[in-house]
Amino acid sequence: SVYTASTTAPVNIATLKYWGKRDKTLNLPTNSSISVTLAQDDLRTLTSVATSKSFSEDQLWLNGKLESLESERTQHCLQDLRNLRAKLESGDSSLPPMSTWKLHIVSENNFPTAAGLASSAAGFAALVVAIAKLYQLPESASEISKIARKGSGSACRSVFGGYVAWEMGSEADGSDSKAVEVAPQSHWPEMKAAILVVSAAKKDTPSTSGMQHTVTTSDLFQQRIHNVVPQRFEEMKKSIQDRDFDLFAELTMRDSNSFHATCLDSYPPIFYMNDTSRQIVKLCHQINEFFNKTIVAYTFDAGPNAVLYYLQENETKLMAFIHQVFQRNSGWESKFSKQDLAAFD
Ligand code: DP6
């Protein structure tokens, strides 16, 4: 017989960035991070897995295409899952010996790869959670997140929905480097995210090598991980618990800027943001200044696209404003007149 399971995992966008590893094989980070998971049905990976004694090899279909499962990271995840299943089987002889069987995996993203979004986080999270389900592993979500982490660091945060922290941990074997829930999505349902696609082109420096380059060459990076992030991690968790958008937004924007500053401080420097990205930063600050209130926060990952966070109540005025500015295709450099904006207030 064939056994199957499936699951979805959401895309997560860090509001406090993971940038730097202390262990490359285990994906152990040099700082804790926080993310806000986009709503499940918006941007997600759907993964179905099947296993049977009759399957002759492990196979993966990604968006309809047969892909290799050979990467060390994927093998690491599969091995961990099989070991946990084997442990279960050794204690209960009535269980089918799935740990020795091959897997067929079918994975689909509901967003275009060309949107320039990191799909590896949702991808590894969905893969690991689907197999954990198939194997009926009793481990908690945080425990399972440690396996997803070995696939891609940021993937551990996609094992949860809502507001998630990845605690960096201190153990050399990674046993305390895991994702935990800060709050469920329902705690602060008014929070919305918009992605401004600046460029769909593939990023020039992949995050894995980019962060290694920063760790080994940037002085500012040491300042960031030791003197900035630890306190920011606590403050950001509190801003979420208190639903304090003002504070959450400021910390998010500051952390994006801090991360990109360490990229610029790497030698030779890494540039992820481009002119349009910087214009979006400027525009967000102008909007907040204009309304005399923080209504929007930006954050940028290892590429030029912006993710904006805002509260539902401000969506209409924010989007009207952004459309207006983009359509005019000028005026980026100047501050907007009050008359210009009055129509959206
Ligand atoms: C800028 O998780 O893709 O998006 O662990 O090497 O797979 P690996 O890196 P990855 O890095 C993500 C970097 C980031 C920040 C973040 O998501 O926290």
C-alpha cells in the first residue's frame, strides 16, 4: 500500500533579520531573528508526500518538474526524519517500516518564482512538515523546526504561522536553535503586508554566501550582533505582544537598514537594494512624516524588492498614495505638497 500526507507552509518575511552563521552545516545563526508569516493562502508552498515499499528511489517534483534531491541540505533533512521514524518503529513493531522506504514528493508554490521571493523557506518547511506528518512523528513544531533549519535557516520560521521568533541558541549541536511562536496571526489580525516587486531578476549574491562574506569581512557586523540585535529582539517581541505598531514599525525599518549596512560594510561590498528600493524607503518616511503617525514600515531581504507592513485601517490611503507616486513617475526626490496628499487623507 501507499501512505500519503500533505501540508502547506507559508512564506515568512523577517522583520529582524537572520544574517550570519556560526555553523554552516547545521545553519546555526549568529543572532536570533523574528518574522511575520504571510497569510497561509496568500503565498505558500503545498507539498504532498507518498511512501511505499514498492518505490525504487526518492523523487521530487517541484512545480511540475523533476528535481534533484541530492543536495546535502535536503539529504540532511531526510536523514533526520528517517532517524526519528526509525526510533518510533523500533518501539512499536506494528508500525509499517517506512523509515526504510523511498519517498515521492510533489511540491508547488502558488506564487511565481519570478516574484523574486525566497521560496526556499516555505519549501523546506513544507517538505519537513509533510514528511513528519506522514511518519506520524510525535515531536513538537519547535522540534520539527530544527530539521527545517538544516534545509535553510529561515525555513525554521515557516513551520509556524503568525509572529515567529527563531532563538539562536548556544549549543554547538544546534539542539536549542529553534523557532517558537511569539503570537498567532489572530493576535494582531489587522497587520497586512504588501510586496512591491522592484525587480524579478535573480539576486546577484545568494544569501548563503552573502552572509558568510559579511561575517568574515565586516566590522560593523560585530557591532550589530553583539550590541544591537539582542535588545532589539526583546523589544520587537514586546511590540508584537503589545500590538504597538509604532514601535514594531520603527524596529523593523531600523533592522532592515542595519542588515543592509552590514552588506555595504562587507569587503568588497554587497548591494541588494537599488535606486528604486531607496526611493521606497524615502517615500515611506515621507508618508509617515506627512500623517504625523507611523502608518507603514518597509523591509528588504537579499534583493531589491520591498515588503511593506501596515495596519488594515490605513490600506486605502497608503495604496492610493503609492499608486499616485508611482504613476507620476517623478517627484521621488521632492517632498509632496499637502494638496497632493489631501485627496487621500
Ligand atoms: C535576508 O535562510 O535563505 O532573508 O540558511 O543559507 O539557507 P540559508 O539562508 P536563508 O537566509 C535568509 C536571509 C534573509 C533574512 C531572513 O530571512 O531572516
